[in-house]
Amino acid sequence: MSAEKKPKSPKSPEGQSLEDALARLEAVVESMESGDIPLDKLVARYEEGMQLLKSCEEKLRSAELRIEELSSDEDSAS
């Protein structure tokens, strides 16, 4: 396994709903803000949070594109 690509962790955001990913992201942020975790775990949580954020942004972008497609389909059908 190369150092560039890590295996997906059990907490990987792929396959999660937007709501589940947002809930996990909120939990990650709260744990980071608590100040009760060691630096190495803090960095790991930051990385997880960034992955979750990226996943949420992609899901929202996909939903927006789908809505635009549906709206333009409706406009052209009228």
C-alpha cells in the first residue's frame, strides 16, 4: 500500500447521508473544541472533519445540480 493513498476508515463519509455526515461533523467539531484530546488525536479528528466537509459539499453540489436539471426540464416542457 502506498503512503499516498490510505484505506478508507470505518468512519469514511462515503455512503453516509448528508444528515449523517453533518451530525458526525458536528460531533467531531465538538470533540476538538473540548480541548480534552491529545494532539495526535486532534490531528486525526481534523482530517476526518475535512473529509466529512468535502463529502457534504459534494452532496450539496450534486443536489443543486439535480434541482437545476429538474427546473430546466420543467421550463422546457412548458
